[in-house]
Amino acid sequence: MTMQITAAVARNVGGELSLENITLDAPRADEILVKITATGVCHTDLAVMAGHLPTPMPVVLGHEGAGIVEAVGAKVTKVAPGDSVVITYNSCGSCPSCQDGAMSYCYEFFPRNFFGTRADGSVALKDSSGPVHSNFFGQSSFASHALANERNVVKVDATGDDLALMGPLACGIQTGAGTVMNALKVQSGKSFVVFGAGSVGLAAVMAAKVQGATTIIAVDLHDTRLKLAKELGATHTFNAGADDVVDQIKLATGGGANYALDTTGLPPVIRQAVDSMAPRGKAAVLGAPMPGSEISVDNTDFMSTGKTLMGVVEGESDGDTFIPKLIDLWRAGKFPFDKLVKFYAFDQINTAIHDSHEGTAIKPILRMT
């Protein structure tokens, strides 16, 4: 039986979202109906709205949902009505990557997360004029209710205000922290630099501190974000507008950073990340690039110093284990990601998006009630 929900619909590239009453399918046998408590606003949502990613419109975006399970399909055993969940990225479960436990590199990552349909091509939403694309990241959580599945829900021990805070752990926060902890595997006593001090970069700063890095550097154009990076564990901060950023990093680290992370997706900044590393340094790229962009490095330097450059998706995180780990660190006072967030009412979604674009909100979270 279908139900009426309130959702923020993206209808035109570059346009604002409109809050509308639309129809949501009842959960199929393998689906989970979640009443959304709150959901984060992520840069990926903004990239789709700008037309930089291949998600068709009209569509309901949102992929950092947290809420309460209302109903489950007959085949679902992982969660039950009343459970608190965070909804993360989707994966197929059967490809070689998924079988190896590397779900963020699922062979069907793009269709499962960006194509706006279920795996069989159907959509779960419609309005009076026809279908509305759904299942964005297996959820479409810019809505009062969303459908998910067992592969992308994570049961959490949280309610009320705590639960409302947890959505960004599903994507942005786990991406930054996971890249440091799971992909780069930053070691205690080593040096780390992150380019871009938004929510992803600041999560990386906090994770580097958890890992025991002794020199932690943040680079950004906004001095207010650099100040926050210092509060969260950065030992050094440099404004990206300076001409000698690479030299400053090498001076601060005694010859170059052991680990570097680019969150911007900008080829010139990625080049800085590679150039700023010490011999045998390891760098990760996770920023969403413009289609067709290419990375250029000094081949002689790159080869002769044994440097590594890797791409990372979703922090190489298994949500079922990594999201609870981050929650435990937060409760222990070691991962204060709550300092990054600003809450907005659901009907303020376009204001939240504007503030994210302007940099006045690092991690907006929409409260549905």
C-alpha cells in the first residue's frame, strides 16, 4: 500500500528544491521503510543539483539519513520496526569487491547510488504527473520517509537529538575519517596533511589525531575553518592562497608529509598534495572531480621517491562496523564531529544548501520534525 510523504524534489539543473507531497511505494520484500528523523546535506547532493553527476531529474536526493524503522519487507531480518538506523551508501553484495568486503568499490556503485532507480530500473516515488526518481544512494532521504535495504542500513544505539546528529556519519564524516583510518592507515607518530577543511577534511583531522599522528596540517582558503581545524587537532594550518604552501608543509614536517589527503578534487591541489609528501609518502584523492579532469604529477619525482597516489570512495568503510566505531569515539570525547554541524528545519533546505555553498555552514543537517 502506498503512502503520502513530504519530499524535497529537484526538478531542474541549477534550480532550488521544492517541498512537495508525493507518493512512496510500500516496502518490497527486501526493503525497509524508515521515518527520517534528520539527514545531512552533502557536497554530492549539490553536485547532482548542479548537473555534474548523471542522476536524472525529477529526483529526491539526500543520502545521509537517520531515522526509525517503521516497516520491513518479509525477507528482512537485520532490523525491525522501532530500530534506530543510519542509512549509508548502497552496494550489490555479489560482485568481487563486495565479496571481498570492499563495498565502496562495488562494481555497481554508480547505478546503485546515482541512477535514481532500484536495481531493476523501477522508481519508488511518483507525483500527479508521473514517476519521480528515487533510491538515491539507496534512500533519497530528503524526505519524511525513505526506502532502504539491509545492505545500507546500520542499526545504532541512539535516539532523539543523538540520532538526529548521526546521519552525516553515513557519508561525509565516514569518508574523511575512513580515508585516514582504513585507506591510508595513518600511523602513530607520523605526519599528515589535508587539503580542504570542510566536513570531510575536518573529519580527517580528527581521525588523524585519533590515530596518533604527531604533525597534523590543514590547508584551506577560509581562516575560520583553519581555526576550527586547530581546535579539532591540527598542529599547523596554512591558507591555501599562499604561494609557498608546499614549502611550508615541507618545513613543518622536516622534509615532507608521510600522508596527504585531497578533498577538493581539483587537479592543481592534488599536485600540491603529491609534491608536499616525503619519500614513500602516501596520498589519497576523494574529492568529486569535474567529468574529464585529469591529474598531472612530476613523473621523475613520483617514481624516484616511491610515492603512492590512490583514489578512495566512502573511506573504504563498512558501515556496519565503522559507523558504530565513530559513535563510540564521539561518546568518548575523541571524535567531536558535532562541532561541525548546524541544524535547519526541513522547510529551510534551500537555505541550508545556500549556506553550504557559501561556506557559512560546514555540515548542515535537516530536521524533519
